[in-house]
Amino acid sequence: MSQPQEPAGPVNPAHPAYSAHPAYPAPAPAWQAAGQPAGPPPGFYPAPAGYMAVPSPPAQPLLLPLPPGTQLSSHGKRFGAYLLDGVLMVFTFGIGWLIWALIRWSEGQTPAKQLLNMRVIKVDRMRVASWGDMFVRDFLTKGLLVALLGLATCGIGHLVAILMIFAGTNRQALWDRMCNTFVVDDPHGVLVALPQ
């Protein structure tokens, strides 16, 4: 008795002519020995009872909701503001920059941040950093602690501290992480109008 011929071309399993027939069972997978019951391939282990798969988080989510009318300052703008503050400090012999900063700290800005329409925000309040917050952030943390770290490491520590803006979701430098702050663009000054 002759065996049925295989159809030429691709097989459409949905076509009635190619439906499963008890006389012609589907071939066993390569890992399954002849006559053995069907099962998972070798090396496959079922999940334990009660196991629940946890979906992976979306890529780099923003950890904090921003106040309306603002957006997180870009990496380039953050780094540019850092460099601009340095240039302004040199050209004003430090004294001019310090006086300017003491005035602008009450609105969460340094001289460069004022020119670039940026503001420092306190994470816990989601409001503009106060004068005291800016004093701790810019003078004590950034100006003293990070500067001493830079001196002790021949500048490497200070460079790493600013480059940390490229390593986190909220683009925080070391002093932002230490003081619980981050920097946003506020081109229309909406944050100043919010109640503190």
C-alpha cells in the first residue's frame, strides 16, 4: 500500500484538507524520545506555585511629577549652566558673582540659572528652593564639601560630582542628591507665583 504524498508548497493548517488526522499524528519534537509522553524541553523548569512575574519598568521613567509649566532641564543645559557660573565667577572676580548669587538664591537660582531661566526645586515640597536651601546646596555642599573632595582627588572628585547629571533619571549632580533637589526650566516664572 502506498503512503500518501506530502503536499507541495507551504501547508496551511487552517485549510480543511490539512486538518489533524488520527492516522497521521504530528511528529514529536526533537527532544522527545519515541514513545515518551509530551512534555517541556530539557532544562525547562516550571515557575513555583504562587510565582508572579513582575513587569519591567519603562526605560528611565521620571521619578517625580513636575510642577505645571516646567520641565526637567536637559543634560546639556545643566552642564552649560555649571560652566557659565564658572565663567561669570572668573569675570566678576568672584565677588560680583557672590553678591549676585546671594540675591538670586531667594528664587532658587544662581547667576547662570537666572540667565538660562532655570530654577532649583526641593523634592519634598516640589517648590522653589528657599534662600536657606540654596545656601546649604551651593555654598556648604557644592562650594565647600565638593570643592574639598575635588582638591583631595586632583579635581577628579569634582568632575565626577557634576557628571552625575548624566547618570540619573532626574539629572541630579552630587550636590542635588545630597540636598534633595533637582533643576527645572521655568521660562515663564510660574514657580515664583506658587505658594511656598
